[in-house]
Amino acid sequence: KFTWCLFERGYAAVTPDHKGSGAISIRNTNLISIDNCTFRLNEAKAGIVQHPNGGAIGLQNSSPTITNSVFYSNNARFGGAIDCNLNSSPIISRCLFYDNYALVAGGAIVIDHNGSPTLINNTITNNSTSYYGGGIIVSAQSNPVLINNILWGNTAKYGNQISVKTADCNVYMSYCDLESGLEGIEPYGIGNGNFIRCLVEDPLFIDNLANNYLLDSITPSLCINAGSPYVPVDPDGSCSDIGVYCQSVASVVGLKPVESSQVRFMPNPFTGSTRVVFSFPEKLPAVVSIYNTLGGKVFEIETSCGNSGEYEVYWNAAGLPDGIYLCRIQCGQREITRKIIKLN
């Protein structure tokens, strides 16, 4: 069991006699669970026909559970983040995949040779490959099930979001948001699978360029409360959302953006603690909320304007893992979301 682990800069230089994956290779076992972990900057080299590969994780005849984790900036020949090969059917849930790269296939995930993984509430975006499946490639009698996933902004020569490379596969998709819809699944489509109550709408990430994949709750995103009624409800009691995050539609309508220059973190990046200093034209109570990259709220406080005309909040993050956090500030009809980075 791997919990709250960071896997960074793993490197597998594969020889003809040794196949490997950048961070973890799992073979012939289902007795593995990975939860609340981060995989970044891992790399796996491989020969033309060597599997499993996987910049972060390679699976062979194994079906672990992978939940609440983040995969970014990993790369490999096959499966920039994960390579599911040879009867591997993991459960992958509440994970975020972005900026992963595969040279040949599966910018984020490869599903190959009788793989039937179940993917629930994942966000797969901005991954890429030079050939097949910018987000996911499916091939060789594989039958994945996808529920409540976002696949958006991935790029490939064939199948930007999903490539079904062989005609013997079936893809079962329900309550997903898929850029370009069925037309984007190349070249063989979903076979005898299904495509039920899926969206083909921009998910409206708050700030794609800043890797902030929270959904816009002001417009709001059509992915909010649009998930499957057959999975557990979100923590606020509403219907499940599509994608990795659980969010509520904002109760305040018409919030106005705030200039970034009005918010300062001292310091950012930080180690143990940081101060959030900001100002607004109105001198109303402000709520400062901080979320981890999976959308979990780790801190919230309401504060008032001080004598200096500024608001100031002290956040002690001791005990929390290193990584990226999102700070959301709401005051009256105004709000802003900024990124904070905690380091060792």
C-alpha cells in the first residue's frame, strides 16, 4: 500500500533482458493499492515491442487500485503515465493526468492485450503522443469502462482523446465529457460498447495555463452535477460531478475577477507556512479557502479588513504533503483563485 507518496525522476533504461517503468512496475499481483500519491518527471525507455512500459506505472497481469493521485510530466514510449498490459484491469479513480507524453501511443494511459480497467471520475487533459491516443489508446481485445471522466485538450496524430487501434475492442463510456465526441475516437470507434449521456462541451477549467483544473462554478461548468446517478454523491450531497473534482455551483451569482497583483503570498513557494495578503475595494468579510490538487479543502477561514486597508491570513501547512495548492478568495461579489507551491 502506497499512501501520500511522491515518485519523482524515476528512470528506467530498459535493456533487451529487462523491461521497466519509470517509477513502479507491477507484475502478476492484484495486492497493490496506490492512494493520494504524486507521480512527476518519471521516464521509461523501451524497445519497439517491449511492454509494459509506462512513464510512471507499468502493469502486467495485474489489477491494482489507483485512487486520488496526480500524474504529470511523465514520459515513455508507451503510456506516458500508465501502461496497462496483458490482462491488467486496474480501478483508476479520482486521478488527474496532465502534461504526460508518450512517443508512440497513449499520452496518458495504454490499455492493451485483454485489459478491462475501470476509470471513474478522472480528468485527463493536455497529454500528448506522436501517434495513437493523446489521452488513451485501447487495443488487442481490451474492453475498458469509463464513467464520469473528462478527456479534453489531449493531442495525437490519430485519436486526440482516445484511439481504438484494433477492431476487436469495446469501449463503454457513460457520463463522460469527451472533446469531439464519438468522432474523435479513431480509427475503430467504440466497437460494441456504448456512449451514454456523455457531454461534448468545454469543461471550463478555471485556469488551464496554470494547471488549475477545478471547474468553473460561476458560469457554471456543465460538468458540475452531471455525473452518473449510480456512483456515490459528492460530499455536498449533490449528484456526482464529471472529472476529478467535487464542486458546488457558487451561491453568489456574478462574481467579478480580481487582479492578480492584489494578492500576495509571502513567500511562494514556501516550506512550512505562508501569509496571504490581499485587498479589495469593498471592506467586507472575506473567505480564504485552500484546496489540494484533487479538490479537497485543507484550510478555510473568514477574515476582516485590517487597519492597513489590507486583509492578512496566516496559513500553517505543517503536516501537509509538498505540492501545488489552490487558494480561492471570495469577498462580496469578487473572487480570485491563485496557485501556491509547498516545498521541502
